[in-house]
Amino acid sequence: MRIVGGELGGRPLHAPRGAATRPTADRVKEAMFNILGRPPPGARALDLYAGSGALGLEALSRGCADAVFVEQARPALAALWANIESLEVGARARVLEADAVRAIERLARGGERFDWIFVDPPYAGGQMERALGAVSRVCRHDGTVVAEHACRHAPSPAASLLPRDKRRYGDTCVSFYGLEAA
């Protein structure tokens, strides 16, 4: 695992111990960020189910001003903190040790909004729908929600999220959503 582009491109990432975390393949990550393009000035990223933090750290490398990482598994948190430290991005990173939906509620109460929101929960368990049902509360009106999921289980996003694009990479699919126009 590594950062694939931007100012930190090529730098290695620590992976969590054990099989509980499924890292995003570098080719999927590169394709995802090529679709997103450059972030707007001052862009903020939210990395839900962050694991090692690979998606949020890639967003920082490619120009996001800051990123919030949400994770609750101890091995993943250890890898995430190690990556933030080794990449020296601590001033631009904040870690919330919490359930994703609870973290979204907390961020929404604080009035926080994000340009890029990454949702990459474990493929089984229904967490994707819970998160997609809540993210509109913290997504900027012109922001993008990126959901990584198994192709055989396409998520059912909340009515407030409109599909923009969907790409397949083997058994992994990446769906891009925007907010419904008000």
C-alpha cells in the first residue's frame, strides 16, 4: 500500500494487522482520484471507516486542506496514527474514534461540511446504507460522496444522493454521488 499521487506520491502506508480491514487496491484508488480530479481550494475530506486512512491521506496528498478520519477498530487506528505520523500530516488530520453514523451526527451538529466523503465499510453488515443515509448532513452542496462496495451488493443511497458515476474494478465497484439540487 502506498500514496499513489500528489505531493506524497510513492510514500508507503502501514496496513492494519489482521484480516478485518480490506485495503483499497492502488489501481482502484488511482482511478477514483483521477475521476475526482483536483479538489477545490480549501477542500475538506471525510474518510469514514478509514482503516489505514489511505483514502483521506490520498486526498491530503492531492491537495485537500484537511481530512477527518473516522475509525473504531483498534488495529486500524494504530495503522492510521502510524501513517499520519510517518507522512507528517498531523496538522491537517483529525481522527475520531467512533461509529461512522454517530461521527456524522457529531460533525453535523458542529456545522462541519466536506467536499469529498469516502464511505468504505466492511462489505457485509448493512453499514453502507446507514452511512449513505446520513452523509447528506455533512456534504457540501457541490460535494462528492464516493462509496466503495462489492459489485454484487450495490448500495441503496438515501433519496438526497443522486448517482453521478459508477465504475467496476474486478469484484470492487466505486459509486459516486452528489446531493440532490435543493
